[in-house]
Amino acid sequence: WGHDNSTQKMVREVKRRIEEQTSLQCWFDVEGGINPGEDHMQKMEQGVSRCEVFVVFMSDKYVKSANCRREFARACEAGKYIIPVLVPVLFEPGQDSDRLESESGWKGDHRHADDWWKRVAVIEGSGGAVQEVKVDWRRLADFPKTFEIGAEWLEQQQQQDKAEGGLNISRLEKLVAAVQARVYRGGV
């Protein structure tokens, strides 16, 4: 899941930080959310149904995955508050193989656009998405604030914070604060 399991590593770190810094419990399918022999779809639906906040780690591969599409559709059906995290692209174009590229992060331009999520149509149109699982991605327009987490983003943010004389708060800490704010105060 991601180049060298990079997305799983990132999600594990986010999960760990949220649980350490709040009284919240996170559900993550590959880390105790689903045990061998259990019904994957049922456990995923339970996990999504019970959550207060749905943090979605958006990558091109997420959009193409049948299970991820089902998970996102369930969150929308249940009216969950969604916090999108844009997974960084962790490969070098021209140096990594096409196979690695297909495992990479969110490749769309998103830094200055409220409609960053419209890239989903491009991904779906490329033929890689599982079309039998219909998803209304327009729901992402309700949540225009995105988070980017990754070593390069954290380093840039820290440099920017220092240059501006502001607090040195990492993007990960801002994500944890957003989750906590939504759960405890109903806003981000």
C-alpha cells in the first residue's frame, strides 16, 4: 500500500499520534481492525459507522481500489465528517517503474485549488478505477481543507514557520488538532 508501504507507515504514525495526544481510539483495518477469518466488508462498515471523523488518505490508488471506494461511499452514506489527507508522491518520475508509479500518492495540483478533488474524474477516466463501486466524490467539495503529510512537507512547513516567526507546529500536529477539534467541539 504505497511505495515501500509508505502509506501504511504514514497512517500508523497518524493513528499513533491521535491516540497518544487525545482520548480517541482510531480504527485501521491492517492494525487490529480486521482479524483473520472475519468478514472484511462487515468490519469495514462497522469501523466507518462507529467513527466520529473519517480521515481519508487520498492517493490515486485509493480512488482505484474497490475496497477504498466502498469505505469512502459508506462514510458519505453515514454522513461522516471527512478530513482529506493528500498522500505525497514518493517516487521519482523517469527513475521508478510504472508499477511503482501506480502505487504512488496524490498526483494532482492541490495547493491553491478548492476543487482539487476533481482530479478523481481523470483517475476514473484512465480506466484503472473499479467502476462497479459507484462513488459520489463531489462530497469532498464539502471539505476543502486538506492536509499534506510527509517528510518534505513537514520540513517545508517548519522552515516556513521559522521564517515567519510563527509557532513550529508540524502538519501532523495540525491534523491531530483538526480531528480533536471536530470531535470535541464540532468544528475544524
